Amino acid sequence: MDFLAPTSWAEALETKAAHPDALPVAGGTDVMVELNFDHRRPAALLDLNRVPDLQEWSRTDDGRIRLGAGVTYSRVIAELGGTLPGLAMAARTVGSPQIRNRGTVGGNLGAASPAGDSHPALLAAFAEVEIASLRGTRVVPVAEFFTGVKRSVLEPDELIAAVRTTPPAGPQQFCKIGTRNAMVIAVSAFGFALHPDRREVGTGIGSAAPTPRPAPAAAAFLAGELEAAGLWESRGPLPENLATDFGRRVRDAAAPIDDVRGSAAYRLHALSVMARRAATWAWDSYRDENRSAA
Amino acid sequence: MTSTETRTAGRLGDSPLRPDGTLKVTGEFAYSSDLWHDDMVWGVTLRSPHPHARIRSIDVTDALRVPGVSAVLTAADVPGENAVGLEHLDTPALADRVVRYQGEPVALVAADHPETARRAAKRIVVDYEALPAVTDPRRALDADAPLVHASHEDNLVRAMKVRRGDPAPTAPVVVALDFEVGMQDQAFLGPESGLAVPDGEGGVDLYVATQWLHVDQSQVCRVLGLPPERVRLTLAGVGGAFGGREDLSMHVHACLLALHTGKPVKMSYARDESFFGHVHRHPAWLRYEFGASDEGELIYAKADILFDGGAYASSTGAVVGNGGTLGLGPYRIPSVHVDARGVYTNNPPCGAMRGFGCVQAAFAHEALMDELADRVGVDRVEIRARNGMREGDLNITGQVIDSAAPVAELIRTVRDLPLPAPRAEDPDIRELPGGASNTTHGEGVVRGIGYAVTYKNVGFSEGFDDYSTARVRLEAVAGEPVATVHTAAAEVGQGLITLEQQICRTELGVDQVVVHPKDTGVGSGGSTSASRQTYVTGGAVKAACEAVRTTVLRRAAASLQRTDLRLEGDKIVAESGEVVAGLVEVLEEPVEETVEWRHRPTSPIDPETGQGNAHVQYAFSAHRAVVDVDVELGLVKVVALDTAQDVGRALNPDAVVGQIQGGSAQGMGLALMEEIVVTDGHVKNPSFTDYLIPTILDMPPMQVKVLEYADPHAPYGVRGVGEPPTISSGPAVAAAVRAATGKALRRVPIRPEHITF
Ligand SMILES: Cc1cc2nc3c(=O)[nH]c(=O)nc-3n(C[C@H](O)[C@H](O)[C@H](O)COP(=O)(O)OP(=O)(O)OC[C@H]3O[C@@H](n4cnc5c(N)ncnc54)[C@H](O)[C@@H]3O)c2cc1C
């Protein structure tokens, strides 16, 4: 097995173009497990740890956040907890401190697992994936990134450069069910974001369908009801039945299976509860913002 | 520190620093998986993918062609008898013509690199013919059930009956339930591993992590066809055991490969393989009925207990024995009718795990005790105190409980411990069910409290000749007296090495005690299981020290020409108190004594009535669990897990508390998350990704109340400590979850969906 270790982004893209079958390694927390279990025998490993650009995040001229694919969960929590609250909440639930010190958001996307914890948060935030190759750069909404279980739109010569997202104009939430209180793969997960600037609601479902997916009908329903009741302006309380109804619609957007981690029925039930609670918490924060601003 | 403090440090009643403690915390401890020999090759195991199949043929040609491979072995290469087993020799070292569970060893490969060996193993072509499998133990005794062992009449491993009192009892209050306990795993972190080194003369030295060197040795000898003096075992660093290392794993395999290749052979299971490499805790199906007076006093109890033994017997007989004789809990019950059975199936073999037989039963009898309390309107603590055994009572096999049985005190003690603070108004989410996963900010969270009490036998039972051997040597080294203690009793992390030193220091007055490596160069120490080593090997070391002391004083008497001598510290002192000699002065020649020590004998029980003095000692414990349950999502946070236990005498108080904390965590794990999921004979979760054990966030702080009612029959008054906490913690947690949710919850582990649907 060859070990390719480019030291610049340009070199990384050239290497990937020359060795399309080389498997990228960022934190290695997915890759090394697969190699250890002999689930994968790549012809070459493409180590991205020496590519400085990938390890950085920045604010772009248009005020957006560009999060390099190699930024670890620990750094997301420490450096972006206030800026990307939904992603940071998701990051806090990933594995253990050791995993959070190594594991990256880019690696999570690269693995494209339906259970990847950053995905629901990124979906709810309407984030985009910046994908690059020698052929150029393209930007794909996270909602269009996943194509199947552990599959994505990445072409063999492409690498994930960054995640792009707008700092939220409203509160965000992330919830994850596991059968113990830490170090657990999601039985199901839910990301939620209020976008008062756009009068929209963002949603993301994890571990309850072949891919992470948004719940667009539920989101449109909630945004519409908020609009109709004038709640965006009035910031009145979120009616309980509206939250419950939203939860049900999120549940209806999922397509889970029974497996050793939980039954499909439980996943659906849990999603409806998480969606109701997350929407309520986010709405309450939105109302608090107003009060503290007043 | 004053000199007296220095002198007393490390004796009985102290908690000296264990020699492995710092090494383990800093990651420097050498486990069996760290063993290394410059010339070694690596052994791997090819395992059956089927729960039940006939082996039509095995073709190893392709595997042998892989460069770097030095041997490929199958059952045909076994030189001795291809049969091992703790109770019955029913387990082939390598499958011969038939495989009876998924994961059964079929062939071995040795190669110069573990990866080479693994890849070569994949090239072995085994032609299987799948056979009908019996995977539901409740169907295993049906007339038309496939036979797991064709030579047997049926799939029964052992059936036990306990009958006492009125054969047709009635009672004003009757409560009953069915309970199911899932398959728990020991989940030790050190995989099965060891190193076999051929001695060049046809014999072999095996370094291995195990719980009982001598029982391993006899099984390995049988398969190799060699006498014990040619198969020598030394204990390697053990990374946890909990019963899972009582049966053989890679022992015979490494030796076979070593003798075949003439090279040292290392084997170390991968994590997923480990789930197939050792026995698990028996899943159980339990049907219980209590009859009681209107005041809740037990009049009779009936129990029907079924244990799934899996494909091979392992310790199933003893598990049935414990389930039968102890399965009604630490209660006074005039009339009793118990049937306990263990059966063969094509599921993974089940055997020893901490608290076996009692762990499963306690979930049922404690759930039913709560039900009875509620029915008669008596407090759940008081009903246990009222029915709890007391010293002098007869248990259900008619044995007199002839030392402390403080059931009432234990359960009232845990009740009276301070309760955790109520949930804060605005709690940190890590303190709530779901923790950092942010599933509740307090919504749906209900607190519940549960109690449980248990008792467990200590040591081997039912007439087993249970002994340990200790060799103690006392000599002068550079003018200082030094003791060396040599036993074959396995240190598996419980602290026996430290304890052996403490006993020698106390008995011989020396500061320096060398612990000889644990090996088969001395007689058997018996198993490190059944909470027995402090009692039995502790007893043997004490007896060996006494023998050494007697010899020392005899020597002193001869040289000093007086007989009124005793050993005090490292001084020989006369009756008057006058120091007449230093210990080293009589140690020109070393003194060495070897003692084989036995506890009081037990007896087999009557096959029709189950009556008899089955057990040597009983240990009692109680737990109180406080849980917060998100009843809408079914997630549980254990807020407090407090316990009281009678340990007879705490020879090493820190080690005692450590055992109680660890055991409690393991019991809680079974109540809430730990289960090997088996579907149609196939294990669905052989990894720590999906076999969940409690993390530090799941384990609450514990209040541990240690009672010390010395057992007059035991050395120093000790009572076994390791198992009871594993037994009473789980039922207390389950009871607390029932209290919070109002659900019956008749199965453990309790999964979120059991609470929400
Ligand atoms: C003990 C343990 C616990 C875990 N717990 C969780 C958890 O709770 N939640 C969770 O979501 N995950 C969990 N994981 C999985 C893993 O940690 C995450 O998926 C993590 O985000 C992977 O990041 P990484 O940098 O380690 O990726 P790597 O392992 O380096 O790579 C993962 C995949 O992404 C590809 N890749 C990496 N970088 C790029 C790039 N720039 N361009 C294109 N492809 C790329 C790799 O080729 C590979 O296919 C856990 C893993 C372990 C071992």
C-alpha cells in the first residue's frame, strides 16, 4: 500500500488526480477502523494531515464561514461554539475526547454514513460542501451531497475542501438518541435551525433513512404556520399542537430500518419527540433574544 | 511518617498501593497481548460461519501455499484426545466433522505475520452442509428438537429440583411473573492472548491470561497427549476476566501450532473475534410465584428457570446449581418448589460470568418482591427486611446459615443513606438522561427509586474438592528477612498479589515480600472465580505462613534453648517480652513450607429434593438505585447507585470498595444496555460499537457502606466480595426504572423502546 503525503492543497489535488483510487485520510477515525478490520484494502492512502489549508476555518468576504475539511470536532467546539452552535452541539456528541481530537467534519462527510452526527446539523443550517479537483471547484448543498448508504457525489479525482455556511440568524438545536449517555452511535438524530432572516426552518434527520436527509415538507409547514400566525414578528409562544404537528411531519419524512441499535418504530417515535422539543427550545431562544434585545 | 507507621504499612487492614496500579493507569502494564519472542510466528483461528453444520471436507492446500505460512492444522492434527471442557469433555479443541455454533474453531494457521495468517485462513476451503439448528432454548427439550450433540439423548445439560415444605401450599396472597434476561458479555478489555514456546524436547511453555492455570493445564495436556510436567503454564498479564477466562480459548491452539512448527507462537484475538472466543452469561427465562400472608410474609415460592447453555456445557451445570439453590434470594421461605434447567442449543456457548445463576434469578425475585410489597401494602424495604434471612435460619436447601446474614440491616442501611439532591431547576444537560446528546432539558424526566438485595455462594459448591496451595519461603537477604510467596492463583485485577503480600507481612512480621510469578510450578490455587481467592488462597497463604513461623520458632527454640518464644514483627520475643533474637539470626538456612488448604467441605444435594449443605459461605449485599428516566424517549440516567455489603472483614479496604464499584457498574450494564444480540444462532453485535458497556458518564457516584461481620469459619473472618454487587445492582436499577415509568419491564436489558411502547 502506497502512502502519499502531499504538503499543499495543490499537490493534494494533483495526487488525487494521479491516484484516483487513493483513499484520503484525515483524522483516520473511520479509515483506520476499516483497515484494521480488513474491510477495505486501498491501493494507496492519501494523507491530508500535512495540507495546511484544510486545517483552517475563516470568515469569507461575504460574511460566511468556510470550515476547512480537516478541522476537528474539538476545534469546532472550542473555536466555533458560538458561531456554529448546531454543528458544535453535534460535535459534542461525537465519540469520546480522543475521537473528537482526531475526527473531522470533512471526514464525517467523506464517510457519508447515515449516522454521521454533523450531517443533521449541516442540513438544518443549509450548509454547502466545497468540492475540488484539478478540474475545478464545485459547491454542493449538503442536502444533495449524499447519494446512498455511505455514498456521496464525490468523484474519484475529487476532494472535499471545506464546508461553507452562513452564521445563523436564529437559534439552532441538535439532539441525538443513544442507548447510553456518551460514546454512542446515533439510534436517530435531529438537527434544527430557525432562519428568521429568510423566514425559513432548517431540518436534518440522522440515522433514520439510507442517507442523512432534511424534512422539507415539515420545515415548510412549520415556517408557513409561523408566518400565517404572524409569529415571526410577534415572537409569541409556539403553540404546543404546532410543535407536535411539526414533530409528526418530521417523523413522516424518515424511512428507518430495524437493527440491533433500535427498531424502526422507536426511531420514528424518537424523531417526532426530538423534533417537537428542538423546535420548542429554538423558538423559546428566539423569543428570549427579543426580550433581551428589548 | 513515624517509624511505627512505616512498620505497619502494607499489612492486613491497610490499602497498600498495588504493584500493577500505576502501570495500568499509565498504559505501561504488560498484558498477555504484549508478549513477544524474537523468533515467534503468529497463530490465527478459522471459525465456523454456521450455527450448526456438518463439515464434509476441509482443503488447506491454498492456505499452505501462501508465502510465510508455516502450519495449517485441523482436527486431524490433534495428537491427543480432541476434547476439553470444565464440567464435561464435550468441546472439541478443533471442530471434528460438525460445528455447533457460529464462531467455533475449525482450523489454525501459523505465519510470520498476523495479516498473512489471516489471509491464508481465508483460503482454507471448508465444505459445510448446514444442519437444522436449535436456537430457541424454550424449544430445546421438545421431542422433535434437533440434537446439538448426536451422542446425547436430548439437549438437557442439567436439571435441578429443590423441594421443601408443603408440596401443595396455598396462601392468601399470590403474585407471579415471567422474566427474561438477555445474554451479557464479560467485555474484558484484554483480548484472549498468549504465547506458547516449545522447549525443543517435545514439551511446551504457555504464557497466558487465565483464571485457573491448573485446570487449563490438564485440558491442554489431554489434547496434546502430554503429561503435566511437559506442559508448563505461567500467568501473563490479565486484562479482565469476570468468568470469561475459565474456559480455554487459544491455549491449546497456540501449543498445537508451537509443537508443530517448533517455533514460539503468539495468538491474540481481535476485538470482534473475542466475542466468539469466550463464553457469555447465560440468557434466562424465569417464571416465579410467591405466596404470602396478608402481611407479606412469604409462605411459599415457586420458580422455573431455564438457562440457555449454548453449544457446549462449559459451566452450565454449576449455573443451574446456583440458580436452583440460590435463585429465590436471601429470604426465609417455608415451602419451596424450584426447577432449574440448562440446555444445549446452537447459540454461542454460555458459561461463567460474575455472579452466575444468581444474577439472572435476582432480577425475577426482586421484581416479584416489589410486586408483593405493593399488593399487600407494605413498604418495599420493609418487606425485604421482614422476609430477609437471619443468622441461624435454614435456606431453601435446608442448610443452616451459620454466620452473619444481615439482610434487614443491609436493606435498611441503603434506604437510610442520603438521597441525591432533587433535579436542579436548570440542570447541566450532562446530568440528564441523554447527557450531552441534548435530548431533554427536563421534559419527560421522572425520578424513580429501586431496591434490591441478594446473596451468593462463595467458593466452589456441591461437594467439590475446593482447595488452594501456597508455598512460602523466608530467608535473610542482605541482612533483612524476605518472604517469597508462590501460589498458582490467578491475579486478574482483583488484587490478590497485594493481598498475598499483606498476609505474609502480617503473619511473618517482614516488610519485604516477593510474589513469585504465578505458574504451575506449585500446586493448584483453584479458580479465580466464585469470589473465592481471598478466602481460599488467602487461607492457604496464611496457613503456609503459620507453618513457616512454627519452623522458625522451633529453630529458635533449638538454638536458644527455650520454648517460650513468639514472633513479634521481625523479632523473636520471650514470654517476658524480652527480645531474645532478631528474625534473621535464625534464618541462616531459608525456611520453606508448602501447604494445601481446604475450606469446610460442602456436600452434593439430594437429586430429588435439592436438600443439602451445598455451599461453604454466603455473601449478602443490597443496593438502592435512583434514576431519572425520560419517559417519552425511554432514556435513563442513573443518578445514584448506593450499596451496603457485608464483607466479613475488609483485609484491603480500598480493594473491597473497588470490587463493589466495578461489580455494581457491571450489574447496571446488564439492566440497561449490555446484551449480545443473537438471531437464529448468529451474533449481531460483536463489537464495542454495538455491545455497549457503561461509560464514566453512565456510572453515578456511589456511596458504599461496608459492614464487617466476621465469619468465624473463614480465615480472618473474610467473606467473598467480588460477585454480590453485580447481582443486586441490576435489579435495583430495573426497579428504579419501573418506579419512574410505571411499566412492568419484565426483560433486561431495558431498551428505550420497552419504556416508550
Ligand atoms: C470510537 C469511535 C467513535 C465514533 N463516534 C462517532 C460519533 O459519535 N458520531 C459520528 O458521527 N462519528 C463517529 N465516529 C466516526 C468518525 O469519528 C467520524 O465519522 C469522523 O468525522 C471521521 O473523521 P476523520 O477525520 O477521522 O475521517 P477519516 O477516517 O480520516 O476519513 C473518513 C472518510 O472520509 C474520507 N475523507 C476524509 N477527508 C476527506 C477529504 N478532505 N476529501 C474527501 N474525502 C475525505 C476518507 O477517505 C474516508 O472515506 C466514531 C469513530 C470511532 C472510532
